[in-house]
Amino acid sequence: MKKDSKQKYLNRDEVNEMIESAIRRHNRRSTIISSVLGWILIGGYSFGLFQAVHNV
């Protein structure tokens, strides 16, 4: 059985554009995740601080 496949090769500019797009997407997602985790940690810290001050 012979496969009749026509291969399309990507040039350097297309590959660089794909890589830059993937890096932008990764940076955007990691920024969102980091900010959410940061707000959760700040909220937990401030909640504990207010509890400690209230109990004193």
C-alpha cells in the first residue's frame, strides 16, 4: 500500500510565528494563574492576621 501524501513544509518565518504565538499564550495563562494564586494567598494571610488581631 502506498500513501499518496503531499507534504507541506513550513518556512522559518511561519515556524517563528507559531513559536511566538505559543509563548504569548503561555505567558498570558501563567500571568492569570499567578495573579489568582497571589490573591488567594494574600486573602488567606490577611484573614489570619485579622483573626490574630481580633483575638488579642
